[in-house]
Amino acid sequence: MANYETRDIRNIALMGHGSEGKTSLVEALLFAAGITDRLGRVDDSTTVTDSDPEEMKRHISISAATAPIDWKQKMINVIDVPGYFDFIGEMMGPLRVVETAAIVVSAVGGVAVGTEKAWAFATKNNVGKMFIVNQMDREHANFKKTVEQLREMFGSSVVPILLPIGNGADFKGVVDVLENKAYVCDNKTATEIPVPAEMAGAIAAALNEITEAAAASDDELMMKYLEGETLSHEEILEAFKVGMFTSQIAPVIPCSAITGVGIRKLLDVMADFLPSPKRAIYKGVDPRNQAEITRACKNEEPFSALVYKTIADPFVGKLSLFKVMSGSLMPSTPIYNSTQEKTEKINGLYVLRGKKQISAQQLNAGDMGALAKLQFTFTGDTLCDQAHPIVYPKIDFPAPCISKAIFATKQGEEDKVFSGLARLQEEDPSIKVEKNAETSETLLSGQGELHLDVIRNKLATKFGAKADLQDPRIPYRETIKKTVKVQGRHKKQSGGHGQFGDVWIEFSPIGDTNVDFEFEDAVVGGSVPRNYIPSVEKGLRENVGKGVLAGYPMVGLHAKLYDGSYHPVDSSEMAFKTAARIAFKKGCLDAGPTLLEPIMHVEVFVPDEYMGDIMGDMNKRRGRIMGMNQAEGLKKLEAEAPLAEMFKYATDLRSMTQARGLFTMKFVRYEEAPASVAQKIIESAKHEEEEEE
């Protein structure tokens, strides 16, 4: 592959709502550029960027995939980003390494939730934006209406620079507003034709919008424009490019990925107008002293790169996808992982196009590539010149919002499953795998039920490890509500050395469920010898882990040993431990045992129009509304709800708010479960115990 200079590189993340045709658009771009000799189809599982078995089976994008395109002596690095919200983590890495977010919008459906989210994430990452209005060939396609929606939603920075000739089945070409030229085009040709006379007004209006937006990106031009002077074509073009780089202009382009109309002109716009990384300056820290330092995206700077994605493949090995932030990289370049403080060895330098690896001899500042089999490197790590170290900020992945317990389908394959999960966690940092110490379950957490199901299937297809997913067990607790005094007496004497232990213990509630167990020695007069008292405490502590109602750990329990008796020959430490266990079971049953459930503090962020539904749903979940206020343009609802009612909240909230809502949740305390709920839990626990027996 040719070696491209920084000024000739364009890095683009193709984003937007699911099923708007992003992957088909990548196919059309590759075909129009002559890189592929056929137009792949998502439904036929023949596309370049959807190469994972799960993507082929489901006909949706699951992982971000690269598609470098050579066009007009420019390198256009397109990253196809999944549009489904379960795979939102795949958006975070690409947004750290591109200069432009190309947001795909349907000409039929218009602005969708995914459009809003893509704009918000691109803005948060200070990335330039453009809109591609796809599916212009479909019935009821309406470019004008879609542009109006975009301008209403995102402001006057949205300007069409290509206008469609026709809509729906009549869509046959585009007009270049800046050049005032019209083209009839498909995937392979773009033939200039006279500008349709009936479009003169629309072209003039669009040019005026472009001129205003371009002038707004430069103070001198704005003064000139406000004073009524005419801006030259060159001034508009240069200001337009600056406006793109600074996110002050978001151009709109119509096309059809299926028919290919507008695709070649879209490539022209990407090559001619989208910003290169040459103006970029990246901030990081010097790991030696934590001082803030910067790197300009130039070959003359010391080498540095950010790993934005990892691909875990059991056959190919690990691939680390990166962007060269500064300097240049060759197979002979020594590299140092400044995040992990480890030296790495280059085993192969590639450019990826889908799953195809193309060997590269050099990648310059701003370009993207992949390194094979790096030993210590993970997503978000910085690679650099060891003599000039820098660490770039880690990639911020979304916190998981749904958890399932994961088990090996076949007994004995646990190691296979968990080693596979560790590899997949390298590939997808938006999942989390952890062992719950209380329930002894391994929890797999992610962005949604579809996300977790895909991970489970990947385990099977990539690593041959079959696993099952179940709702996690809830870590309930048990406590007592009354104070009781009970005797625990253990006597076993049948000739010879026997066993004898006798204790009187007062059990009382502490009132603080954050305290598990307190033991008080109140024995006077030697009724229980001093050397047996630790055995009594040990016997109690060993039993508080399994309560008398449903076998859940006891909390908030105070035990006072105040009397007892012993036998000079038959008493032993074991006998007093057993006596303590007898007292524990008897005392807890008599002291008003009750079941406690974990209560979570929930913060829900939704647009105002959904607040009524959210409050009603929270009440159905036995939640208590704590308050409401404004937060970042959304309404924030604070509530407390039982964990048992919140396991599928991520899916339900997405459904209730058309995926516009989000929430956070953290444990706050335990509370007594309602009698009806407690009874079901106790019966379920008894049933499980009977089955185990």
C-alpha cells in the first residue's frame, strides 16, 4: 500500500442509527473506488466490514471495522461503527482517532435517536461532523425535509453542499453547490450535465448558507461579509475547510448506497474538504514526571500512537489497531508501551481492510494501522519512542448497565470459558467479568441483553467454549427484630470420653445492617471456662453466614454470652462450638427473623416528555421517588428501588424512551423485604435446598 503524507490522510468514523445503511455505504465507497470488484450485500453476508460470524448471522454490525480507500491521491480511512446501542462501546475508540464523524441519516426516516447520540458523542470528542443522507432511492425519500430536521435539531452549521437531482426512483444525480455543476452518476461514472434550471433557487439558497457558515469560521471573513463585500470562491473554500476542522460547519450530502448515485461525489467531498490530521495537536503526560506535554501530528515529532481497538482471534492472534499520533512507524521502529511501561516487539505492521491484512512498510503521522501479537498492549494504551515517552488519556468506555450470571454449559470447561472471556474483554472493554464473592457466581456485565448474547455466542465460535446465561442471584440478608435469651446445650455421654457444652446467649438486633456480627463476653464466675469462650464465638461466626429463613448471611446481630456450664472431663472446644450452633439456630428462630433486600440508589436521565412514564414505571418496581432536577439538558430522576426489580431496567428504559434515556445505579443499604416478597424468596430457597438433597 502506498505511503501517504499527513496532509493527504482523512480519518472518518461512519456513525448513525442502526439500519440506516452504513455498512452498505462502505461497500459502495469501496466499489466506486475500484478496491472491490463487486458490491457486497449485508443480507448476503458478503460485505467487507461485517466479517464476524455473529455479524453475518444477525445481518448487523457488531464491531467497528476499518476500510481504507485510495481516492484522488488521498487515503480515506473509513471506520464502520455499529449503530445498535448495545454496541455503543465500539464508538468510543474510533472517536478518539478520527477528525470527522460522518453521520448517516435515512432520507425516509430522517433524524433518529442514533443521529442525536452520534452528534452528541462527536461533539464531546471535539470531532468534526458531516451528514450523509442515504437511501435517496427509496420511496418517500425527502432530502429537503431531512435537511430541515437536521438544521432544526443541530443548528445553522448544517449546510447542504450537494443537492439531489430527483428523489426516490427519480434520484439520478447531484449538483455541486460550491462549483455550480451538475452530475448524473452511479458507482462507476459521474457525467457532467447542465444544471437543471428549476434548481437555481435552491442552489442560490444553499450557497448563501455555505457562505454564511464559512464566514462564521473566520473573524476577518465575517467582518468582510457583514460589510457587504463578496467573498471569493477561494476564500469560501479555505474557510469551509477550517470550519470543518473546528466543527463549525457540518456539510450534508445526498446519496444512495444501493444504486451508487452520489457515491463518487461523496468520495470527492471527503478527499477535497474533510480535514486532515495535519493541524491536530494531541495532549498527554510525561510518565516520568506527570507533566502535561503535547505532540503535533507531524513526522518530525517523536513517534507516538494510540491503540483504539483490539481484535482477539484464536487463529490469527491478537491485533492492536492504532493511529499514529506523531512521528512515523516502520517495521524496524523500536516501540515502548508507556502505559504498561513495557518494551514491545513489532511482529508485523499492517493496514486492515475488514479482516484482510495488508502489509505496510511505513505509516506516517495521522495514518492508521495494526500491529500483530503485541504481548503487553491493550485498548487505550499509548505506544511511543522510549526516549521521548508520552501517555495519552485512556479511552472512556461506558459503564455496563446489565448483568447476567455466566456458567460453563459442560462441567469441567470453566477454565475454557473464563479464559475466553478474558480474551473477549481485551477486545471489548465495555464488558466486565467479575466473581461475586457473596453468591459465588461469575457475572458478565454489558450494555444490553443482545450484547451479552453476542458475547456468549462469540465464546462458542471463537474459543469453542459453550456457556449459559442466567439472571444473577440477589444477595439478600437476614436479621432479627427481637431480643431473646436461649440455651444451647450439647451433651453426648455414652461411656468413656463424652462431649458436653452448655451456653446461655442473649441475641439482640444491632440496628445497623452494615455491621454483620458482634460478640460480647459477659461471663462471670467461670461458668464457662476462659479457654472455651473463643470456641463459642467461633461457632457463632461460622453459622452467621447461613441464616435460619432462607440460608442468607445474617447481619445486624449481637450475641452476648452470659452463662453456661461445663464438665471437667467431657467438655471440649468442639462441644462448645456445637452448643453455640444450637443456641444460634434456636435464638434466631425465636427473635423475629426477617429477610432484608438490597436497595439501590438510581439516577435516571431522560428528556422531559418521558418523565411521566419513567415515574410510573419506577413506582411499579416498588421504587421511591427522591427528587427531580435538571442535568445536562435532560431531566434527572433520583429514586431508590430494590435490586430485585432492576435487573432488566436497561432494556426497559431503552424501550420506554426510544433509547434516549440512561441511568446509573449503586447500592445504598439493606431494607426489610415486604412479607409477600419474603415468602416467595423463602419458598424458593427451600425448594432449591430440597433439589440439592
